Amino acid sequence: MNTAIFRQFSDIPVKEIAPGFFSKLIHTANNTINFIEVKAGNSVPDHQHIQEQLSFVIEGEFELTVDGEVQMLDTGLFAVIPPNVRHSGMAITDCKLIDVFSPVREDYRNL
């Protein structure tokens, strides 16, 4: 098997990127893909970054605030957050999320 192409998800270490946010991170030449598990009640404070971010809920409900607008993300609603736009969020229920960042999140690569 060509391990430069095919990899085991179970081999990716879990890292706590914010209190209560447990991630498996994949970095490509152009993107960071963040598979996150978060328990209900945990939140990420208001912040911004240079990357465009796409946020998807695989399980649960996640309240996302982007530039002052609050929306409840679930399996049917996702977000495309432009670069340098302030945003924050809170897990309403236990959640599984996928965030895709472009370009790569170097700060996450260095965790």
C-alpha cells in the first residue's frame, strides 16, 4: 500500500486544540482538515484567522456565531467563514464536526 496516499485514520493522534475540543488533524499542501469531537457546553471564544473555514456538523448541534450572526448548525446546515471574519461557537449537544481550512493552519500543524 502506498502510505503517501493511503493512510489509517486510527493512526492520527488526538489533540486538544481548545478546552473540550478534541481533534484529529490532517494537513495537505493547501488545506487543514480538522475532525473534532466536543461535549455539550464547551465553547470556543471569539477569534479570527487568515484562513477560509468550512464547518460541517456530522452529529449533534453546534451554535456558531459569525460576524454577530448566530446560527444553529446541524447535519443540514454548514458554514463558509471568509478569512479574517470574527466567529465563535458552542456545542449545544455532544458533537462531531469537520472543519476545513484553506490555506493550511500552520498553528495547528505545530500542535
